[in-house]
Amino acid sequence: MLLDELTWPDLDDPADPPRTVLVPVGSTEQHGPHLPLGTDTLVATAVAGALHDADPGLLLAPAIPYGAAGEHEGFPGTVSIGTEALHTLLVEYGRSACRWASRLVLLNGHGGNVAALSSAVRLLRHEGRDAGWLPCVAAVPGVPADAHAGRYETSLLLYLRPDLVRADRAVAGETRPLTEVIDALRAGGTAAVSPNGVLGDPAGASADEGRALLAAVTAAAATAIRSWDPDPATGRLRVPR
């Protein structure tokens, strides 16, 4: 059930159950000197793939690999389309896909996309389209929830695509809590607080941690999709407690 491998008659049987479409939403942005520019897209795609593997009835769409990443434009390779453009893209995507799909789930791999996701999903839901979004994050004991290109994301990439991790370049960046540097980051971008683009420390990252993180994110996402309880204010699917 990969959208880009199907034909239209494959989706045109009235006897089929209602279709839920999973869309990974990532970014093309710097992730320090050791992780690839497509890290967020790779993670979101892996979560969507794991959800699809667990429930083949979910339809997996190609990823959207660009997002709102202006804070990383101080580094070569970053391509940001901004919040307004991402909002428009997601709204038009949802309007079109929901002509034949019953539900749309946007799986987000980049924190900078949240404003666009929230505004787009709110509008889609206001228009009567059944959309929701989820972040590709989860807490795992012992794994620091650093902000960017630290141990958390490095562990995920060591599990998902170890061939793309430049381990010899993996060094700490700005390790203070994000709350302490957020004003400087907003004013001057990531480069203003971390010359190497890392907000955290990749030391201690491992493929085993990455496997545990992916499992935790996938489990939380699966529960939220089954429960289907979008937050009215943000459109984010809530995970029952």
C-alpha cells in the first residue's frame, strides 16, 4: 500500500474500507557535521514505514522533504520554504488527498514545522476534512532529549542509516538547555549559538538506542491514530494516558 506504486483503480473499489493516508513531513537542513541533511525526513519516513508494516491497511505516501527551517540557513545545504509556504502546501495536499481518502495523518520530523502543521490541520478540520498530525518524538529512559543533532537523533540514524553517519565528525555543540539559548537562536539562527550546528552532544549514541527510540515513537503514534483524538487548538493527535 505505497501510494506512488498504485494505480487509480487500486483505490477505486467502493467495497474497500475507509483509507487513512500517512504522509511523512521532514526537512532538508543541516544536522551538524556528522548527520545528513535529510535526517528529519529519514526519521519521519521510518516511523511511517513502521506504522504501515504493522497495519498494511494504512496507505503510505511519499515524504514531503522540505519544511520551515530558517533557523538553520546559516549552514550550506539547508533549504527552507518557510512557515507560510509549508502551510499552503499542507492545506492544498489535504484538500486534494481527502477527495478520495477518509483520513490524513501528517507525521512530522522537524520541530520548525509545528506552526504550519497546526494552522494547516486546523483549517482542514474546519473545512470538514479529517486530518491530524503527530511528532516523531518519544521519551526513552536514559536517552537525553537534546534539541538538534545530539544523542537522540544520532542514535536514530545509527539504527536507520549508519552508512550516512560520519562518526569521526560527531562532537558536542551547544549543550545548554534550549530555554537558555532560545532568544539568541531566534535572533541569529542556530549558527549564532552553535558554530557546528549541534544543539546537544552525540556522545553515547548507539544503534540499540535508535531501535528503542523508533519503537517508542511508533508505538505512541499507533495508539494516537487508533484513538483519533485531535487537539482542537493544534490538530495534534493526542495519546491517551
